[in-house]
Amino acid sequence: MHRSVHNNETLDRTFFALSDPTRRGILERLGGGPATIGELAEPFGLTLNGVKKHVGILEEVDLVITAKVGRARECRLGPAQLEAATGWIDDYRRTWERRLDRFGAYVEKIR
Amino acid sequence: MHRSVHNNETLDRTFFALSDPTRRGILERLGGGPATIGELAEPFGLTLNGVKKHVGILEEVDLVITAKVGRARECRLGPAQLEAATGWIDDYRRTWERRLDRFGAYVEKIR
């Protein structure tokens, strides 16, 4: 596995951002189109400050971008493509499969 | 996106388990073969209790399994294949690309 990857702070924060069902819900909602902080608050039963906090965590890792539109703040999906996250998981799966192959070979041998 | 997925507690806990560089490091180390709690403590500069805490979080989501071997507790990669995590990310990327296509079409139109 890539040694460099496991000290990657963006990776930490990306996985953390995805670990909350409300934050994943906000991303799913924004997949349908932009929304203001106020429009996100109601369906999730959150206060404006609650939404702002979640959006801030998503914004930090480029999963969301926001812009002032009149008196509202509009949120939309950001440029993050989650390459680091999928890259780490893919590496992990390859290691896992290699271990499984080795275990299979061992079982064959002791049969 | 799958509505059912975003209330998935295992998904929350899996992303949370992966959000820590020490926990990812432990998984990378176990990719090379099983290790006891004591063997994991030294390279990561952790106490036995520190390792136990991280291993417990990984064990909860089947990323690690542990077994008592003599007086030690041996850790190895668990059966979790991270399907839910990669499934969510794949769905997200598809939505993201769809939005990008729509934006491209819009740019074409206003040209």
C-alpha cells in the first residue's frame, strides 16, 4: 500500500465527512441540484446553524462549494472526486484478495 | 442514490473507522499478515490500550477479527469487503458526472 497515503489529512477528513448520515444526505440532495442553507435545513430537521456546521465539514474537503446569492448562501456539489478515498479502498481490497489467495494456497497444501 | 443507504449505521461506522491514519495503518500492517496487539503497539507508538481501542473500532465493522492465541490476542484482516462504502462512493460519482453533463449542455446552449 502507498505509505504516503496513510498520513494524508485530506483522506482522514474525507472519510470523516462521509461518516455522518446527514452529511451523506446533504450530498445526495445536492446531487439533484443546488440548494440554500435554508432549503437544506427543513427536510433534515436541522437548524440553520446545524446545516452550516455540516456544510462547513463538507466544504473543507471540496465535497461542497458555497456562494452568497443575495441574502442566501447557495450550496452545490464541489470538485472533490473522492479519488484518494477510492484509491485507498482499492489498495486495501487488492491486499485483502492477495491474503485470501495465499490462504487458499495454504489450504490446498495441507489437504 | 439509494435512499436506504444513507441511514446505514454500518456505513457510518465504516467511514468513521477509515477516518483515522492509525487505523488505516493497522489495516495496512495486517495486510502483510496477522499481528498481536503487542506487535501493533510498538511501530505505531501506542500503548496496549490505545491499540485495543483502535482494533475494537475496526472489529466492530468486520475490518479486523481477533482471536486469543495463548496469552496474546492475534489480529488479522476481517471479512469486510467495503462494498457498502464503495457502493455509496460509486453512486455519488455517477450523480456528480450527471450534474457535470447537464452543466456542459447548459454551457453549449448559452454559447
